[in-house]
Amino acid sequence: MGRHQSRNGAAADSDAPDRSRDRRRPGRRAVLGASALLAVTGAGAGAGAVWYRHSQDDGEAQAASLVRALRTGDLRDAPLDTAQRDAATVRFTDTVGALRKDLGAPEIVLRSQEHSDDARSLHLSWTWDLGRGAKPWTYATTVDLTSGDDGWSASLPTSALVPGLEEGDRLGVRVDQPDMGRILDATGQQVYGPTPVIDVGIDKGSLHGHDEEDAAADLAKILRIDPATYRAKVKGNGPEAFVPALTIRERDAEGYDLDAAQKVPGCLQRSRHAPLAVQKNYAPGALGSLREATAEDIDKSNGALAPGDHVGSGGVCGAVGPTLLGTRGITITRTPARTSSPQALHEIPAVDGEDVEITLDPEFQRTATEILADTEAPSSICALRPSDGGLLAAALGPTGQEYPVGLVGQYAPGSTFKTVTALSMLRLGDTPDTVVECPATATIEGRSFKNADRMDPSLFGKMPLKDAIAHSCNTAMLLQYDRVDQKSFARSAESLGVGLRAPAGLDCFMGSVDPKDSGTEHVADMMGQGRVLTSPLAMTVVMASVLAGRTIHPQILAQPRGKVEKPESPLTKSEARTLRGMLHGVATYGGLKSTFGGYPGPPVYAKTGTAQWVDDGKIRLHSWVIVGQGNLAFSVFVEKGDYGSRTAAPLARRFLNAVRGR
């Protein structure tokens, strides 16, 4: 009699009837029971025990094994039809395997199953995470297992893996990048976005025996970058790497000897578009940047970012980065057998980035930058439109200055802060005509304070508050220390915009006044020294609030986003009108009469400021002025200068002349 080997390795009589097709097979527990029976009855009953085990196998275990294999992507132990195993593995590799390389493992859920004595159908749902916030790709398939002489197995046709496929189809993933949006200035011109650039560097694969370090040093000298740093960068890259030395805007290319650079062994110049400010050093700190995502960015993105993606960082880009960048598209492609032309099987179209308009005015920005170009210390001009808080200019000087002192610098504001002290006094019931004492010096809380050396001694004595502001009498303000408490003083500063949260799109320091300052710190705060700190932008907001008759929040986005922080005690129209009267006196008969007295057009409002600071053991002066006329408020700040009327004020006059067309 012929004999064959059963699946559990025990010998079985080939002439015995195959009752495995006549009975439903119980689950794993029944199989384990059959094994126990075999152990009890001994070898003489082996044939009957094996038949009983087969008769109890209904394919449930094989179904679980197959689903597990599909989930892990490893078919080696999957219950596949012997004749179809190789073909099934190829089908799986060309479809699901190809997708797993780009998308990761899918989520596969066994929704339901149907079974008979010799067949079992598994109804599966597949979910592929397309990443970066895209809607997952989901579909359903059915996988069939059948029972044969070798037990339960599946052939795994393409339709069991991805619906709509035919034999021999191959799948792939194509990422479609969106077009990037632009940042447009107040005139609609691009100031940031895709900009034509040239990457200049060493292509190590084309050195052809030339010394890489010599080539790197030669190229660095031509491009005016540090040779040692670039030489180390080239040395640290692989033998076929392209190592960029400098990215140059095409508009700036004439400033470099690119012909000489091209003669350096291994030099390669590549043109592309990069997200940059169209003009180098245009409003540093205001625009921000679109930079490549770091590993940390990717880790924190919950799958929304991948290597090579860009993110918005700082300023406008930080606030509207997603709007500018758009959303990448993703297409699952199907390439039929014997062709090389992929077709779209599932597609999420790319969404192009949108343009974003900002309030910066190119003429204001250019004019301010030119005026500061030759200053001898870090300087800034910040200009606002009081009617809506729109930032018109955020310029820096001297040429080459990159740290945005106007936006994020933290400085003692000096006597420009007497505007805040005056508001505090108005809130106590004082008026511009309230008489105050202005002695040459005053000792308060054991500390001696004095007026500026250049103040006319004939002014010392009693004077109305408006004259104390016009001539910037320090002692007159400081002697109010016991009337103006620090909390009220801090609230007045807030009413003029100081210390409020910066709106979206503006990375800036809006100032700080500690409501808990006391003693001499409280006294010094009242003349803009002590521990009071502001930025030039914050002091521009002070003037803008006075002109507008309400607390102003600076804005750089033409369509502001998010909520603004409201002060506890908003500035009133009446308070602002009174402050304007006193600040107009500064320009007409006070400290800035020689600069703005009789200035044409609407009334000019102004306040100078000088703040002492210590630099390497020497006392230096911050030079300030804040100015308003019509629908324009601006500040001029020079980090290391003379009195505000001597250093900052002449620059302010030049700026006002230029923007008013004089």
C-alpha cells in the first residue's frame, strides 16, 4: 500500500478515506486535544489521531498567520499556496512592499470573515498614512484561503492587496511639491520668496587629482569667505559630494568674480530658486525665513514634516509659513506590466502656497536704510501708520548691521519715557498748566539726580508741566515719585502699548515695566532709566498711540491674524489730545525747536531721550527721538551717540524731509 507523510510528520495510510473534507474542523483547542489523545493511546493509534487533528482544522490559525504576515511585510511564514508562493511574493513586493518603503507599514484590520468547510474569506480594511497632514488612503480587499492537500493556503492575487490592479502592475509614490507663495510689500512687489540664486562650491567628484584643500582655499578667497572654515567643510564631506561655499542672488552676481571662481579645479556653479529676501539685509528680523526642517522640527511635527521640507521661522515667515509653503501633493502611481509610464491610482493634489501682503513701504524702508547707512553705531528707524498700526519701515544701520535692534533691542528709553510719566500725572488730575518744581538737582531716597548738563539754567525753578515736558526737566518728573505709584506707572506704559504682547508676524520686544519696582528704581523708572526697558519699535508705538487717540498695536500683516492683548486701562482720546499738546511744545518752543520749529504741514509732535549705560567701564549714551506728524509716527535710535537732540534728531529731520518729499 502506498503511504504519504501527513503535515504533522506522522505516517498515514494512503488508502484511508479523507474525511477532512466531510467534517468542519474545530479550532486550536480541538487540535491540542487530538495531540493529547495521541500521547495517551500510543503509536498504534497514530493514524486515527492524525485524521482527527486534520478534521478539526478550520483555517482560523492560518487566517491569523496571513493577516500577521501582511501587517509585518514578511511573507516567509505566511500560508501561501506552494505553487504560487514565488509569484505571490513578487506581487507583494511590487505593490505593498513598494508602498511600505515610502509610506511605512499600513494599518490592516480584519473586519469580518466568512468560511465553509474548505474556504475562508477575509475582509480587510487597509489604511495608509500619507503623512504631513494628508487624508489617509483607505480601501478594502478580500483575501481567500482554501483547504487542500497541503492544508489551508492563499494565492494572494493583486486584487487582494490593492483594488483595481492587474497582474504585473507595480506601485510607486510620487511627491508633488507646491509652488511657493511670496511676501509682497505695500506696493505689491515681492520682498521675499522664490529668488534666483547661484550655488558656488567644490564638486569633489570632478577634482581629477587636484588637491581638495587647495581648491577650497582658492575658491574661498575669491568669494571672500573664510578659507580655513570652507577648507574644513570640503574635507569633511564624501569623495563625490558637492560642497556649497556661497549662495549668491543672481542680482548680486556682478559683485563676485565668478569667472575666476570657475577656473578653480572642481568649482561648480548651479542655478536654482531659493526662498530668500529679494534684497540682502532687507528689514532684518521683520521677514524671518523659510528654512529646511531640522531633525527636531521633524520629530515634533507628528508626521507633518519630512526631510527636505521647509518651515517658517521668525517674523512674517514664522506666522504665515504654512500659507506661503502650501501643501505638498502625493500620488500613488500604478505602472502596468511591460510599460514605463506610471498612471495615477490615488492622488491628493498639491495646494500651492499663497502670497501674503505686508505693510512695509519700499520707499520708507529704502529711505530709512540710506539715512542710517553711515552711522557709527548700531541704529534703527522704525515707522508706523497710527491709523491702523501698520509697520512702514524697520531699517537698520550702519550698512551690514544684521541684528534687528529696532525690533528686539532692549534699551533704557531715557526721556522719551516722560510721555508715560506725563500720562500718569494726568490720571492724577494734573493738567499741562499744573505747576511743578524743576530744581537743578534733587536728592530722592538718598540718591542724587540732576538735569542734563545742556539744560538752560535759567529754566530751573517753578514751571508748568507742559514746559517741564518741552524742556525735558528730569527733576520735575522724578519729584512726582511719591504721587505716582509704580503700579499706576506700569499701567500708563501699557496704555501706550509698552509691554503688551506682540501681534502675529512681529518678532519684537514690546518693553517691560516691573510694577513691583520701588525706591530709587521706581524713581529712575520715571525718567526712562532704572529697570525700564523698551525697543525702538515699542517707543514708536507710544507716539503712534498718542497720535491715534487710542492704544495702538503694531501690525506687519496687511490682514492681521489672531487677537491682540488689550491694556487694563486703554488710552482715551482726551488723554491723547492733552499729550499731543505737550509733545507739540517740544517741537515748537522746547528742546527740538531748532529741528522742527515751523516745520511745514500738520503739527509735529516729538520727544527726545538720552539714556546712560556703561560700556567697558565708560559711561555711554543711547540717543533717542520719537516723532509724529499726520498719519506717521517714527523713532530714531542710535546705540552709542550724544544727546537725543544732537544725534537722533538730525536723522529724524532727514527722514521726515525725505518721506514728505522735501
